[in-house]
Amino acid sequence: MRDAAPGCEILDALHERAFRECIPLQVSLELTQRCNIRCTHCYNFDRGEARPSADPELTFDEIRALLDDLRAAGTLFVALTGGEAMMHPRFWDILDETAARNFAVYLLSNGTLLTESACDRLASSPNLWDVGLSVYGARPATHDAVTRAPGSHRRTLDGAVRLRDRGVPTALKIVVLQANAGEAADMIALAEGLGLPYLVDTTITGRYDGTSGSLATRVDSPTLEALYRGPLRPLLSEGNAHPGDEDFRCMCARGNAAVSSTGDVWPCIAAPLVAGNIRRQPFSAIWKESPVFARIRGLRRADFAACDPCGLKAWCRRSPGPAVVLHGDYTGIDPWTCREAEIVRQVLSE
């Protein structure tokens, strides 16, 4: 989830308090793994193959009970994601339930279901905080080749414009892949031309089902270097070369958590490390008692054995997610991230 409101002192203070006191301020809720497009880089599973067997998705009543528990635990922000969240058969009912509990909701979607009527309903939702739509190309052919859904580029952008015109805060998430790297500058120009804020993401992880085919879609080192010397150069900045224990940790298991469509509780949506399941134990109990969360909260910089002595910390965008998916080690590394840090250091030093 994006920061709730950059520069807002009250919300900044809430985030600081959540981190310090371990309050689950922001929770991502994966409503479903169903999706109407088949992105080549999807982290859930290869949608070109048969869906792997899984436990049944949470029922509407289970989701309602979870929302009650989140409210009691101190959650204020809920991110609805998937799959495609809007494909859940009770999506609108769930959105109403979040409003009844006064959550601020962030919707992450592929945008292809944002019809005129759907956008009207979203615009009338009193608690919709923000909508994020993924974009995979400046040209329809490029985007549609990634989603493997003809016409998806047009539908996504049409949906973005409809939301914008209705005053719904909407941002484009530009996912940079090997297949669209040549259009990175044009994707940024597209967002700016539409008057929409955007974020750029170059991180691709392995799939949560244990396969790694998605990794073939991410940019290679020469391409990444060309991007950081070119259109993505303004996004680079140097960080703290000597972070302390507090600086080195993120909001995972401290202010953030995630719940999968089958009830597994994770430190965040990008780090599928199972801490418990809400079908066997309430979220609030998992949050307070899980050994997985307790370990994460107790980590110090020295516990990240490969990162602690590394001289690239000022340029590193390390996230635990890729490492967790790659080899199950929250404190481990993803070699691609290390290579990225080397490239950022070299570019900024010039």
C-alpha cells in the first residue's frame, strides 16, 4: 500500500506509533486469486497453466469477521487486492462492509472492469482512499502481450480516466519488464499526460506457488543500467550508508500485515511467510502471539548476515519479499537486488 498521505503530520505520527508499538495500521486483504487477465509475471501462479490446488477462499462471513477483528486490533487502512479484487462475487458487499467499519480503502486493480457503472459506484463509496492500476506498456500491443488479454490496455486506461473524471484519487503503477523496458519513458509520459500520479516498479519476484517462471520477465542488468542512466534516473537517490537497527527494519509485522484469500496471515503482501491462519486463530491473536512475527520484530541489522557488512546499503532497495519467495529466508538476499544496488551506486557516483 502506498503511504497514506505523504507530508501529513498526523498520519506520519500514526505510522511512527504503529511501528513503535506494533499496531497493524495497514493490512492488505487478498480477496481472491481469480483474475480475468493472465500476466506473464504474475506472482500468484502461471495463469497459462492449470490453477494449483488450494484451500477454499474465505467466505463472505469469514471476511466480515476478519474486518471486525482488524478494526479491534487498530487497523485503519485496508488494501483490497487479488488476483483481481473486483472479480470477487461479493466485492461490492465487502466494500460496503469496510465502509461500515470506517476503514480507508486502497483498491489495487488491473482496471479492466472499471465500467461507467463500476466507476460510479466507486466514486460514491465514502471510504475509498485511493485506486492503483497496473500498466505494462505505453502501446496497446506491448501491454496486451504482457496481460495476454487483447484490449486490456484500452480498458485499463479508460477506467483510469473515468475514475479521474469522477474525482477518485487514482495512480498508475508502472511495472517495468524486459518486454516493455523500451517504453519506460513513454509510460511515464502517458501517466503525466493523463494527469495521474504514478510509481515505477522494477521488482519481479518468483511465484508464490514455488515456481520461478516469472523471473524470466524481469529486466536484465544491462537493461536496468540503461534505464537508470536514462528515463528512471530522476527516481534515484542515495540513502543512509550506516542505518541503525530501527532504520534497517521495515513495517513488516510491525505496522503492516496481509491476509491471503485462504486466510494465511503474512508480514506483508510481498512476503508470503505464513504466521498463522484466521480459520484456526483470530488475526489479533496471530498478530500478538505468532513466533514468526515475534522473530521479525526482534531482528537487528546484525541478523541480516549478508547485508550487515555490505558497502552498498546507501544504494540498496532491499525488501524481504523477494528473498522470502526465492529461498524462504526473511533475512536473506536476492542477488538481483544486490546487482541493482551496484548499478545505482555507479550511476549516482557519476
